[in-house]
Amino acid sequence: MNPNAPSPPAPPAPPESPEDFDRAAFLKAAAILTGAAAVGAVALVQGKRTRICNEPTGEATVRTLPPRPTLPVDRHADPLLRMQQELAHAVAKPVEQRHWMMVIDTRKCVGCHACTIACVAENKLPPGVVYRPVVTEEIGKFPNVALRFTPRPCMQCNAPPCTPVCPVKATWKRPDGIVAVDYDKCIGCGYCITACPYNARTRDAGEFYTEDTPVLQPYEQQPNFEYGKHWKRDGHKSPVGNARKCHFCLHRLEEGMLPQCVTTCIGRATYFGDGNDPGSLVNDLAARPNAVRLLEEKGTKPNVVYLI
Amino acid sequence: MKKHWRILLWALWLVVAALGVHGFATRMIEGHRHAHYGSYIIWGLWVSAYIYFIGLSAGSFLLSSMIYVFGVRKLERIGRLALFTAIVTLFMALVSIWFDLGQMFRAYRMVTSPNFGSMMAWMVWLYTLYTVIMVVELWMAMRADLCRWQTEGGIKGLVGRRLAFHRGPLPPEKEKWCHHWLKVLAIVGVPLAIAFHGGVGALFSTLSARPFWHTPLMPILFLTGALVSGGGLMAFVVAAFHPERNGEEREIVSFIGRAVLGLLLFDVVLEWAEFSVPMWYGVGHEYDLLMRVLFGDFWWVFWLVHVGLGCVIPILLLTFRGECLWSVALAGLLIAVTFMTVRLNIVIPGLLDPHLQGLQNAFTDHRLVFWYVPSFFEWQVTMFVVALGSALFYLGYRFLPLTSKAATPPLLHEQSRYEPLP
């Protein structure tokens, strides 16, 4: 087409037709949607990039515990003594240099459930809440049965599926590896409970074991000290209504004490310590060839190791 | 409506409301104690009710958007009714899920400290936006009529004067402005409703710990389910609540009926995929769970309520009696009501059965079991939500210009009405 040719006269502008009107509406809607999508994308990227953790780190977290006189620790000593000593070393480091691990020797577990009950007593757990049940499998048909026991604390996963789902940033992975819950922030939606493949999270329904008896027993009304705070269950107050889980007795660790389940284990089947200390017992045990983790195919990278 | 029917419905409502208020009071005072969900089956009736109502909302909203966006002229008279239904069912959904929270009065934290990495935070933000859009849309659609009502006495006049934010009859250019923005918002609402209801599906399907939910089909299944159940509800609502039942009304209802039939058939195909793929070779965790859905203790929920009442009868009614107003309405009601069983059969089986076999024997406690049947208290709270929603719907139906004939929102292609006469 010859560019110099006179262009044909422009057609007269049509009166505002429904199509023009539509286009205006669609353009405005498209602008709003594009803006909203951009804001949403930024929020999503920010949300995925931000590490939710409100814990202090560095020198401020170093704990200097008073020296405790103890029996000599040698290769014949009770492993509890060695682990207590290692614990004192670990808490003398800044929190981000510790990495708590638990090793459970299933060959030594007799299925006494003492750890479960010790944990209930330590944390004043109500009905419906349990941190460390002992999974009991029956092999064979009654009466020709054998039993297999697997204590199941929280795995304190390195890739926890429960923390990123929290809609209100109430749970996170601490620098020392423990997955913590802030009861004052948790709204009790239960999403984290569904996200855990180990069923390691439970919700406090506000019940008491002795509520239907003549007297509500005082031991149930005692406060617990989870996460180093004072929690008294009463009415609708936290931790009632919250997601609750095993935290390796963090409040005890900070005072140089082993988790209650470790201390109580009658067969010394549970070991605990700093996986980031090459000389520690758990570091040694977790590297054994017979070490396995539960549901490894879920990709959660647990910090609880089982010796089989 | 005949007088005895009216009395019967009021009596029914009063019974449901009385039981519901008792359930509500119990929930507020005693918390979760009387509920049967526990620590392992953490979500039960209320979460199912939540996704059920929210599906109805998204479905009726998408239907209303179809009217305003694509100018489906046939349906334009029911646009407001659809929008209002969407608002009421969304409200019912939010109340249901609010009761499920362990700490109800911390719900505001979703807004003040959201974690946008979490699907649940997204869902809350998206449905907040969705609520705002729906309320503004409804107001824009009703504004001209609200202005017209101002001269009337009684509650109508009061509603007109309070809500119109304009004195006297609405000038044509303002009405045109309202309809323009109504259309803009309706267009914005479509992807929003898809994102938000797909997001509810994603809330479940993103959890790798629950293989029953962890399927990419889940968000699509949620969307289709929303359209089917919301469309069914709309067919019923239009037939039952639209003041006129002339030829045009019948045409609208049978049009919705045909759309619902198509969607229902598509939903059946998706459901076939959802069941047949994990079950085909009869091995695995999902197979066991699906077998419990199909042939477990609650087999009748799937076969009788869902398949029989929710699929077969509506498909027959819509296929062979598609022109009959009340057949379509009945089919719609059956689909809408029985869809609750689909929601229950998504939520509960997903939580049955631990990965760690033997966990059920680890600790004897009534909340640490892998078995769940809703308690009467849970049904009572759901009754409260239903009574509240139906009351709200009735109030809107009585005191808002949702259906009156003069209230037909003039749509874009009708704008010639405003052009000066030659």
C-alpha cells in the first residue's frame, strides 16, 4: 500500500456502544486484578522467605550453670551422668550452636510407658494431650502375640511440615532445633495438627482427669512451666484451646536438666544431647549403622533417631 | 404459601433455633468439652459445615457474576438474590469455623499477624476481600430501589433512607455509574471467588502428611462442588422465593437446572477419578481409607445420601423433568442439602488412620482415638448456624429490595433507557 496515498476518511465515531462500555469495565477490573495479584505475589514471596522465629540468639543465650558435684563419669558410669555433663557444656554455648537430638534404642524399650506418664506429670498434661505416647504394635493373633514398642516424642524435624502452615506465626523452629509453640499467639485452628504425619501435636480441650469426681485434684491445677513460662490451666485461658506438643522439655534443658522422659526411662533406652558436639553420646549413637528415622519418606528430616 | 405450611416452618425454625441457642451457649461457656472430635481427628462437623457453606457461597456468587459479567439476560432478575444468598452462606461458613477455633477471640490475629506462607492465612484474606466486594456489589445493585423506597413508610422507608446514601430518586447517571462499577466488581469477583474457593481446596491438598487430601485434583473438586451445590441452591431459592412464577421465571429455573445438570455430571467424572485412581489395584493407605468411605460403618452416607439422593435422583429429575419448576427446585434442594455428605467424606476420612500403626493403642483416652461421630452438641451448634443464616436470609428477603419486579437491575444493554428521546 502506498504510504503517500490519502488515507480514507475516518469513519464517524460510533455512539457509545455496549462493547465500549464493556471494555472500560474489563480494563478497570483488569487493572484492579493486576494490582491485587502483584500485592499478593509480594506477600507470598515475603511470607515464604521470612523465617518465623522470635528467639534471641548469640551471647545473651549462653547459660552458666553452677557446677554440680556428681559421681565420676567414666565408661562404666550411668549414661545419664555423661548426658548431664554434656548438657551443661551445650547450654554454655550460644543457642544457635546447639542442636538437640534424641536417640531411642528400641531394643532396650520394654514398653513400660513410664516416659509417657513422666511427661504427663512434668507438663501437667490434661486428657486428650499426650507428648510421648509409646506406639504399641501387636504381631500375631491373640493369644500368640508379640509386642513391639516405639516411643514417639515430637521429632523436632529439620524440615517441619507443621510450622509453615500456621496462619498466625505462632509456631516456629528454634535455632537449637526445637519446634516451639507460643501459646499466647496460637488461635487453636488445628491446621498444624493435621500437617504432622506423626500425630505429634494435640489440642487441649480444657478437660481435667478428675473433673467428674467429687474433688478436682490439686495436682491437675498446678501450673506447668513449658517454654520457661508459668501456665495455669483455668477456664478458657491458654494453653486451653491451643495446639500442644513435645518440646524436649526446653524449660528443663535451659536449667541444665535432661528431658523428663530421658531421666525416667528405666531401661536407659532414651538418649539425649547436643548433636552438634562431636564428643557427645547422641552424636556417636546417631551415626551407628542401625540408626533409622520414622517415616523418612515424608522428607521431614527428624531429629529423633531410632536404633533397631 | 398456605397458612399451615407457614406455621409448620416457623415452628421448625423455633425448635432449631432453641436447640441452637442452647448449643451456642454451651460452646461459649464450656468450650470444646462436649464435642466428639479429639486431638487426632481434630476437624469434624464444624469444619465440614464450614467448607460446605463456603462452597454454597462461592457457587451462588459465581452464578451472580455470570449474570453481571456476561450479561446473561435470562438470569438478570435473580442477580441480587444470588448475591444475597452468597453473603448469607459466607456468614454461616465463618460462624461455623469460628466455633471450631480453640481460642475464638484471637481470630483477629489472622488479620494483624498473618503468615502469608500459610494457605489458611490466604484463605482468610481472600474471603475478607470477597465479602467486601459482595456487599458493595449488592448495595450498588439495590441502590436505585433503595432510593425509590425512601418515600414509603415503615421499615422499608427506614431501610431506604439509611442505606441508599442519597436523598430522592437516583439520577440516571448515578445509576449508570453504579451499574458500571457493579460490573467491574463482578469481573474482579470471578477470579477472586475461584482463587478463594480453590484455596480452600488447597488448604487440604497442600498437606503432604494427609495422602487422602494431598491430590492436585482437590482444588478443582472444590470449585466444581461449589458450582454444583451453589447452583442447586439457587435453583431452589429462585423457585421458592421469587415472587413471580410466570413463564420467564420458569425459564430461569430450568436454565439453572440445565447448568447444574452439566456441572453435576462433570463433578461425577472428577469424583470417579478421585476414587478410582487410588483404589484401582487395591493397595495402600488411600485405598484403605476410601474403602472405609464406601463400605465402612458409614457406607450409607456415601451410597444412599450422596449417590442416591444427591446424584441419581437429581440427575433423573433434571433430565426428564427439566421443564417443571418444582422438579428442578427439588433437584436443586437435594443437591444442595446432600452436598454436606461430600464435605464430611472429605474432612473426616483424611484424618482417620495414623501413619504410625499402633498409635491408636498407645494411650487410652477418649480424645486420642481414630474414630469420630459428631456429638449432639456439635449438631446443636450447626443448628444455631442454620437458624441464624435462615433468619438473616428471611430478614433480607423481607426488608431489602432483592426480588421486586421494579427492582430489575438495568444492565448494560438496557442503557438505551437512559438515552434522551429523539
